[in-house]
Amino acid sequence: MLETHTDVLIGRQDETRRLDALLRAAREGRGGALVLRGEAGIGKSALLRRLDEAATGFLIMQASGAEFETELPYAALHQLLAPVTGRLTALPAPHRNALQIAFGLDTGTPDPFLVGVASLGLLVETVRERPLLCVVDDAQWLDQASARALAFLARRVSAESIALVFAAREPSRRPELDELPSHVLQGLGESEARALLAAAVRAPLDERVRDRILAEARGNPLALVELPRTAGLAGMAGGFAQPDSVPGVIEQSFRSRLELLTPAARLLVTVAAADPIGDPGLLWRAAELLGIDADAAAQSVLLVEFGTRIRFSHPLARSAAYRAAAPEERHRAHEALAAAIDPAVDPDRRAWHRAQASAGPDEQVAAELEASATRAQERGGVAAAAAFLERSAALTINPAQRADRVLAAVQAKLSVGDFNTAADLLTTLRTDEPSQAARADLLRGRLSFVRRRGDEGPTEHLLRAAARLSATDPAWSTDCYLDAIEMGLLLGGLDQVVEAARSTPPSTEPASGAAAVLTGLISLVSDGHTAAGEILRPVLADTDHDVWTRRPSLGFMVATELWNFDALHAIATRAVAAGRESGSFHALPIGLAMQATAAAHTGDFGAAMELISEEEAIADATGVAPLVYPRLHLAAMRGRRKEAVALFASVDHRMSLSVQWATAVLSNGLADYPAALKAAKQAVEYGAVGTAGLALPEMVEAAIRCGETEVAATALSCLQERTQAGRHAWGRGIEACARALVTEDESAYQEAIDLLDDSALVVYRARAHLLYGEWLRRQGRRRDARSALRSAHEVLSDLGLEAFADRAAGELRATGEQARSRASKASDQLTMQEVHIARLVADGATSKEVAAKLFLSPRTVDAHLRNIFRKLQLTSRRQLRDLPDIR
């Protein structure tokens, strides 16, 4: 029989009102989520019990985190969805397969995006019959994969009859839940505490005893109930010394009752505490192996319910039972559980229990854990793999093998964001083997990059790895140098990296691929763009080359530096395709951001908004910050002052160079040339690869308008070096236009317009027409100026470069011609997400298909569509398909 505490819920009016409002909204199709937070025993579980009673008419699904399952991927999600997995057949095949893989019902690697969308789809299928309440207790012990999926669900049920309630102990252990609405439970007030104590302790209490209990409990309901049991009323009256913390008080209460049990009953409770899944069949088999009469022992245990599932009266009761057991008892419990598990059915849990039972190194168990790590990674359980590998390394005797396993564990720990454990593991590494030492340096570099602290920066570690490998593995050494250069481009300090790479003994093999790129980048810093261009151009022409597919960001920056738009666009497109193919939630957003940037520079703002929306959806689904630079490029090109300035002000200092470039473009469009010159100078002076080059033509234009011809001439010279090295129409056209501004050579304007005669370069061709028209007007050639300015205004207006279009319109008026008013575009009235949804629907996608792509529920998509129809004054999807501004 399970011992229960008082069922009286005293106080908590605010909390019950909030929970009732959540249920009421869900009944009306306005779903939501709430995280109840507070210390152990503060009343979260009592509120959940009351919530169950209030949820009349709801289907209630429950799950609970377990301390021993925090490393097992999707364990809690599987527990929550288990009652409705029979509806998997209603899901699209990719979604169904993703959940089956995540739950270990099929082999493969689950796509975390699809797991989240599939879980949402499963709940949507379920909620068609009646409202749904999902309750997750002990959320601080959720495994990371489940926490991400559940947080994803919680953010996307606003249009469904679904309520999700989490109870999490403070301090928070699951940052994935931090962005959800939450309520922190405080201790009960004195009158409420007295009322609860009176309900829990029926016997008359001496006033001094009551005061001491109230003082010790500090309003914690469970402590109010447990304190009298822990010390006894006499002990309280005599000033019994209590543990420092409330959880300690409660655990001591549970331990004191465990001490009254027989040795067999205590061992049975230890086994139950050591197995988080609560499988009674497994418990009985383990008890039999230990020689315990389980039926007899269970009769005397009131803290545990031995039913269809093993359930402790409170989470602290489980942890108290496990910690109270002697180490040898815990080892015996895990050993029995391992022996009771069928290795063919659940080899990973068996290996884990065997590891917990090991008192010292054991190669057989270490090998089993390594195999479990491989299986976990195949299911997307990187956190589980990291835990298995860490324990495997600890049990390994052979030094070289132990080093390999430590390095693998560090790699996995970094992947799941457990940086402190990764750092601790690296301090245990002892190896002189060059490749292992190099791997350790690479991992230290990654760790330094993500933690942004340490005596050495990330590039120093990468350079040390490259130096170690230069004699034994030149190809790997080259890769390390390129990685260091890419990191140097992102963080600064490129010159230092190049200096180190230059000191490497030259290879006897012909430079190609990665080696050629390394040589070219060294030449770029040492000898300038002309020499570097000869080396980099042939590699940049092959945008499918491994060197760029492995480092798309580096390729994107090199293509920008050499003004090669074809390479820039191809590398971005290839990165998106590779990201979609791999399902990588790290690679795909980078590719989408690069492709959105390329689209912004072509004037295809609808595509740019769609790509940015998808990248932001992935960022939201995975709980990371979206990449901001494509939005900066889009804002600069569109030229909406208020929106752009607000965006620029919201960006942190790490994107300051991109903000300066964007400010220069925006200010040139607005004809605020002093502001444009100041911003362009700041971007150019830093000398960052890519950004500085893009800022040079803005600097030339602003300097000429400000009368600073020498500044313009210097900027032109720098621009010419880059564009001549790249030898691409984009760069050559930009250079010709800048040259025309400086030299006032009319043929240079015409050369620029001819070179930029490509649909992908239409923005720059239109800007060249604008500059040419302005020059013609200042020469007094009004008729010729009208033609150029009219062409510029039409294209800039149609594309949506509003600031530059307004500038062209003003110049036209100065020639005596009135520019036609720009027709409002449908996309002007929509948010980025609405543009994305509208474009998908216009292409024929159903609400379900749109929902899957944007990680939303179909009802949420329909709600967005209603907003789109209202804004555009439409009544049907067919009308949306007929809008050219959307398609």
C-alpha cells in the first residue's frame, strides 16, 4: 500500500485559478502551457493531483522525469505518448518513422524536427475527440531530447484544445523549458501553514512544538507534514537539530522510516529506486535473483506502491531510498537488475546497470557501454551516448583505448552542451600519441569557442593540433589550419593564424583542394588579392568541392571577397541541399541564412523572407537564437528606415561589422551620405574578409557625394584589387560603376550596366542606372537622365528597394518628370512567417504540409491564413495563387 500525505489543498488560490484558466482556454481551442516551479515539497504534485480532478472531459496523458533516465533519449516523450501510439498510422510516413526510430521501434537516426512535428501531429489526431491535458512531473529530470520535443509542443498548441503542465524543481535543470510561461510556488503563509499542520497532525500540539515546526518548515507543505514524523513531537519541543535544507528535512523523514524496515524490504526498495522505469516484472525477477520474498517484503513498505507500475510516494522518497543504501547494496541491486534484463530486448539498459554495479575497471562492461553509445547515436541520443562513453572510459584499463573513449566522450559531451563535464574529462586525458593529442587540442578549441573563456583562444588549440600533425598527417594538418582560419574569420585574429600556417613546411605534392585554399588564404594576407586570386579562383569554380561542402561559411566569405556571385549562390544552395539531406539542425540553418542573403542581393525579397522564416522556425524548434545577418542584408536592401534602424539597434556587438555595412547601404539609399561614409569607413577599416569588400563601393559612393575624392579614390583602388582578382561580372560591374563615380567617365557607367546585365545582378544594374542618371542630370543632360532614372526607378520600385526607389523618384522630379507611384505589394502587409505560409499555399501546399515545414499545427497554419486573407482582402486559396507578388 502506498503511504499518502494529506489530501487537503490549503491556499494556492492563485495557482488553481491559473490552472483553471489554462483548462478553460484549452476547452475553447486556445491551448497553452505552464511550468510550475518550486523547491521540493512545495506543493507541485498536490496541484497536479487537483488539476487531474478539475480536467473533466479531458483525456489526461502523464509522464514523469526520472533522475536515472536523464541520459536516455526520448524516454519521457515515449512515456507521455505511449497511450496514443496506436494512432501512429494516421501520420505521414516520414513522421511515423521518426517517432518509431526515436522510441526504439525501428533502426536509424531520428530527425529532431520530424520527431517534434510528429509528436504534435499525434496529439492533434488525439484531440479531435476531446480536449487533451498533458502532465509532466519532475520535469527537471527530463532527458534532453524529450525536453526539446515537449518544449517544441508547448510553443505550438495555441490553436489546439491542448494544455501542457510541467512541474519542475528549482533550480532549473532543463533550460529548454525556460522560455515557457511559468509560475514559481512560494511557501504557504503562516495561517495556511497552521491550517495544514492541524489537518496533518490530529493530536493536540504544544504551542512551542507548533512554532518550532512552522519555523523549520518555512511554509513548505511537505516539510510541515514530515517534520513531526522525522523528529517526533518531543524532539521538536526539545530543539531537535534539523538538516539545513527543506529537501534534507524531507529526505531524513523518508530515511527514518526506511530504517524501520527489514533488511529484505530495504533491499527491495533499493532495487525499486535503482530502476526508474517502474516495471514490476523486472523488479520481481531481480528480487528473485537476490533471494527476496518480494510479496512478503512489499507488505511492510508504505513509501512505494507495488502495482501495475512501481511508484514512490514522492520523488524525494526514491532518491532518499537510493542514497540511504550502502554502496554494496546499490551494486547488488544494479547487478540483479542487469541480470533480469533480456540483453536482446534492452541491451543498453542492461549495460548501464552492469556499469553501475561495477566497483572497478571492467573491459567487458566498457565494451558493452561503447556499443550502447553507438546505438544511442544512431537513434539521435547524443546525451545517452555521452553518458555511456564517459562511464566506458572510466571502466577501461588499456591506456590507449581509454584515451580514445575519453575523447569520444568529450566529443559527445560537447555536442549536448555539457561543457563542464567535457572540460573535466579532458583534464583526465594522458596520451603522447600524436593523433590523440591532436584530437584533444581540437576538442579544447571547440570547448574554448563555445565557453568563450580560458587562457587560450580557440584558434591557438587548432593551431597546436595542426602543428602536431604537420609531419605525420599533412592532409589532416591542412584541415586544421583551414578550420583555424575559418574560426579566425569569425572571431578575428586571422593574421596570427596565417602566420602560423605559413611556418608549416611546404608540401611536396601539387597544391589542390584544401591545400590550395590554405595557400591562397595565406597569399591573400601576405601578398594581396591579385596573387591569391590566381590560386583561389580554380577551387572556387568547383563549388561542389569537398573543401567548400565541409566549410560552406568559409566558401561564402571567400566568394564574397572575390565578388563572385555565381560561387556565392552555388555554395549557399549546396549548403541548403546538404543540410536537408543530412537533417542537421546545425548545418541547415547556416545554409538557409546564406541562401537568404544571396536572395536579398538579387532583389528576390519574397524568397529571402521565406528562407529567413524557415531558419527562424528551425531556431525556435531547437531552442537556439536565429542567425541575424540575413535579416540585416534584407533590411539594408529594402530600405525601410524605421524597421531597419530598430533591427540594427537590437543586434549585439558581435554583428557590428555587418550592421555598419547595412547602415552604409541604408544611408546611401536615403541619401544620407555622411552617415553612409562613416559606417562604410568603420566596416572597411576592420578589414574583415567579405564585409570590408562589400562596404567599399558604398564608401566610394558616399565619399564622392561628400566631396572626399581622395577617400573615394583610395577605396576604389582597394575595390579594384578584389574585383580584378575575382574576374566575375558582379565584381567587374561594381568596379566599373565605382570607377565612373571617381573619374566621371561616361563609358564606365555604360560598361557597368552592360556587365551587370544578368537577372541575378538586377539590383546592382538598377543602382548603376540610378548613379548614371544622377550624373547625366548634373551634366545638364535632362532627356538622357530621364531615361536612365526611369529605368532605375521602375526596377528598384518593382523589386521593393524602397529607399533607392524614392531616391530615383526625387531625381526624376528634378528633371521635370513625375515618377509613377509604387504599387503596394501583397508581401508589404505580411510578416515574414505569413509571407512564407502564403508562398507555400500559393504553390499548392496543404495546411498539413505547411505545418510540417514550419513546425506548426495545421490549426495554427489556418489561423495564419485567416490573418493573411484579412490583410489582403481575399476569401480563398485560389485567389492567393493568382497574386503575382506572392508567387
